[in-house]
Amino acid sequence: MPGDPSEPLLVDRRPDGVAVLTLNDPGRRNAMSDAMTAAWKAAIAELRADAGLRCLVLTGAGGAFTSGGDLSWLADTNAVAVPALRDRMLEFYRTWLSIRDVEVPTIAAVNGHAVGAGLCLALACDLRYAASDAKLLAPFTALGLHPGMAATWLLPEVAGLPLAREMLLTGRVLTGAEAAASGLVNRAVPREEVLGAALDAAARVAAQAPIATRLTKVALSNGGHRDMESALRWESLAQPVTMASRDMVEGIAAQREKRTPRFTGE
């Protein structure tokens, strides 16, 4: 998607309830600048309040997904006290990871390099489709930095501790194809097909019953339930909520009548 350089974040609202967010600073490989961060914060707040939203797709303009945090200010941080740095970083992390608080499913279309905090942003989404030749890496220690942006949580959650240790301790770089083989992304496709694959998945998500979809996302969040009993207790409450919905009546009727259901979120 071509980007207007005056807009660091593009928001495309589609009639099927799908919204596409495009990180739009291709000249800097979509680095997460202060301007982009502010635009992201406002966009996520607006989308969270949209009852008609069914699915959110995130991608980058140009040849990169995002190169991560804007490192241009790091050279001067030695003169800044740790408490101030801690406050700045925590606000940055929480702002970008607020995508985890969007109630509908989220999909990352990793069209190119996803680096550091940019990789973590993709991992914070529910599903990931990547270009086969994209590069995914978390080079924090190579910069003399401890990992940030919840990397030490998100990498193990998505791909397990062995791969998380390898990427964070050795700086291993994965292609999109390797990431798919290791479970870091759901599927790898040719670069020109990435956004299409993500939008196809988003359309399938948007076609499902909204209440059931949102509750299912909650059930699977933060690594899922800690044990089967916890899952059963949640499901014994959440499933009756959907049983009382008009959408369940519509879903069963559509199945019996062999037609596509028309879900309304009621």
C-alpha cells in the first residue's frame, strides 16, 4: 500500500468489519517513532470502542514490517537517570502492546523485516502470516540491550523456550519460511501474497459469530488456561452466554437451511 509520508499510520476501515492498520514510514523501515506511537495510541483507542469491529490486520508500508523502536535517541541515554528511562520505556511498551487489549482477533501481515520491538508487535497479534523471505530477529543483546517490549514473554509464549533462548541469546535470524516451520508464524507465503493471505483469514474471522469469537479470544489469551479445570469453569459460563444469543439461533438455522449465517453480534 503506498503511503502518505505525512501520516505515520494509515487506517483502512472496510465494510465487512475488518480494519487494516499500516505502519507508514517506509523510508525508515517503519521505525516506531514518537509520531507513529502517538498515532497508534489514538487509533487503537478508537478501534477498541468500535462495536462493529470484527478483525484487525496490521502490516507495514514498503519492504519492511517494522524495524522496531527508533534507536536514534539511544546514544544520549547514558545521561538520563534510570527511573526516567524506565518510565519512558514502560509507556512505549504498553502503548504498542495495547493491541493485546483489542477484543477482536488481530492478524499481523509480516510483509518484510520484523526486528526487535517490531517482531514483538507481530507476536502480540493472535495470528501471523509472513513473507517467506522476511527476516525475523530480536537483536537486543547485540546492541548491548536487555530485551524489551515483552520479548521474554512473547517469544516463549508463541514458539517455546528453546527457540526464544536461541533468538535472544545468540541473535539467530529466521526467515519467514523458517519461522513458519518453527511455529513462530502461522504460515509463510510469497511476499506479494502476504496481505492477501492475512485479509483472507480476516474475512473468515469476520464471518464468525462476534460474541463467540471475542469470548474465544479471551479464553486463549496470555497462554490460555492454566489447567483443564480452569478451562471447564470458563467454558461453563462463556458457552451459556452464547447459547442465549440471537447469533446462536441464526447459526443453527443457517446450518439446517444450508445457507451462510447472518450474524449481528446480538
